[in-house]
Amino acid sequence: MMKKIDEYMRLPYRMELIPDPDEGGYVVSFPDLPGCLSSGETSEEAIKNAEDAKQEWLLAAMEENIDIPEPDSLDAYSGQFKLRLPKSLHRSLALQAKREGVSMNQYCVYRLSQGEAVRA
């Protein structure tokens, strides 16, 4: 059963606010709602415009009977995954973790988070 517009508007869709270095101002998108984006001169204006764009996107999808995705949730992720490594990399990581005095799991999480921080 399809929700009503106010129910969709209350769902916690993730919003990404990004400065626009070329045009100035900010661009806002909703990764769970493909093609739903807006902009504004200030972050406040961009967020307000984004809420209007989200409502229009949802109304159009409802009118066209397009499936509206639910927001992505951390509940869908366990925080665990299995990873196969070359033996040489496994050894290198294990030795580095030992030198740091932490478990290999902690060391790998630390290294992955370092890379994510640099990318962000």
C-alpha cells in the first residue's frame, strides 16, 4: 500500500549538501531519490528548496505510480563482512597490528577509516 505524501515527507531520507565551486551557492540531493536535487545561494536556502523539490519528486512519483524507495538505513548493515586477502598482505597487516599493540581487526578498521577521512 502506498503511503500518503505527508508520511513520505516524514521519512528520514538522507540529504547531501555540497558547495558548488563553479556557480557558487549549494547543491542538495537525496541519494535515495534518483534525480531529486535542488540548489540555493545559502545552505539554508538550498535546504528549504530541497524540501520543496523532495515533495514535488514524491508527488510526481505517486502520480506516475513509480515505486518510491524507502530511505537507506543503518539497520540493513551488520558492521561485518568477510574479506579474502593475499597471504602477504594478511601477514603485513598482522605484523603492523602487533607493532601497534592492537588486534588486526582494530588495526584494519583504523586504516579503513583513515582512507575514508581522506576521501571525505
